[in-house]
Amino acid sequence: ETTGKVVNIDIPTAKLTKPINTNLYLPPCYDPASPDGYPLLIMLHGQAALNDQWLRLGLTASADEMITSGEIQPMIIAMPYEISWRLVPEQSQYANALVEDVIPFIEDNYAACDNPKCRAIGGLSRGGNWAVYIGFQHPDLFNAIGAHSTPLFYSELRRIEDTAGRVSSLGDLPRIYVDVGRKDTEKDKVLEFTALLDRLGIFYDFHEFEGRHDEIYWGAHVKDYLRWYSERLVIPN
């Protein structure tokens, strides 16, 4: 097989008014009985977009190509929908629903590795805001966080600093990928994020590419993202 499969599922949750509609990518030659399971990558869409955004940007098509060629490892990619995208984290139960309902549902019903070392979360724009928020609220659940053109939620810098002060070692935090377009209107906020990471001594990978805060930019870099996530996701022996 050279093509994976995208299944659309409604994941039940009592934390929101509706189930979380999720596009779930299963890689080529997916084996539901895989003894070790597959790494799980959660990719969140941007503000006012639907959960087909990463599909339209070519994420799964690129995954097919790169998995088939052996450039990246096979992985499951979950793309859940955020219904109430106008709410800030203090008003929304979206993060709790993802952590407490979506991830367990996928791990219970599909061959997803349930070890944090083989789990990552990322997103673009507002989706990246959520990825950083969730990743730092639950640093023990993820091995990697991807922040693609991510301006961060209000007060997120303070929350990150609080988390850094609570962990026993900064090495216990997930590895972080930050990227932004040179002409992105939110670039200053992204650089405030990296400046804080520098000040706290938190290691991260940073890339500034040509482009703006738009789908042309993100679509041009889906292979960069997949390559980075694949290198960070490790199935324990």
C-alpha cells in the first residue's frame, strides 16, 4: 500500500455541547493489531477553519509519500475540530476534552502507542496556541509540541513560566518546534515566545521561512513539520 486512509469519527465527550468530530489518518499498511502501536500526532486547525484544513494543506498526502519512501515512520494523525473557537482557554473545555476524551478514545479504538514518548501535539495559528497551552499544561503527556505561526493565548507566557518552575528538570519538558513566516503579521508575538524560551533555558527548534500568516505558507512546510515530528516520536522498546 502507498496510500493511507482518513476516517471521520465523532468522539463522545461530556465536556462540550457536541462530540468532537475528528479526521483520523491511518498510515499505509496500517495494522490494527500492531503489537507496539503507532506514534500519535495530534494536529489542530486554525481559527474559524474546519478540521479538514490540514487535509487541504496536504499533510496526509505528504505523509503517504514520506512513509512509503521510508523518510518518516508510519504514524496516526488526529485532526479534531474545535467548535467554539471564540473562547479563551479559561472559558473553554476543549483542552480537557482532547486530553481526557479524544486521546483515550483513539488509544482504545485504534493501534496508537499509549506512551508519552510516542505522542505529539501541534497546530497552526490558534491551533498552535492550543498545542502550546495543552503541551505545557500536561508536559508529561507529550514528547513534542509544534507551534506553527503561533502568537499564543493571552497570559500564555506567564503560564509557561509557571510550568517551567514546577518541573524537576527542564529536560522533562517536551521538545518544541517554532516556525513563522518573515512577513507574518503575528511575528513579533512569536518572537516574544522564543525570547521567553531563551530566558528560561528551554531548548527549542526555530525556523523563520519566507511567507505570511496564510495557508500558502503552512502548505509549503507540511513536509518540514512531518519530518520533525517523526524524528521526535519514539516507540519504547
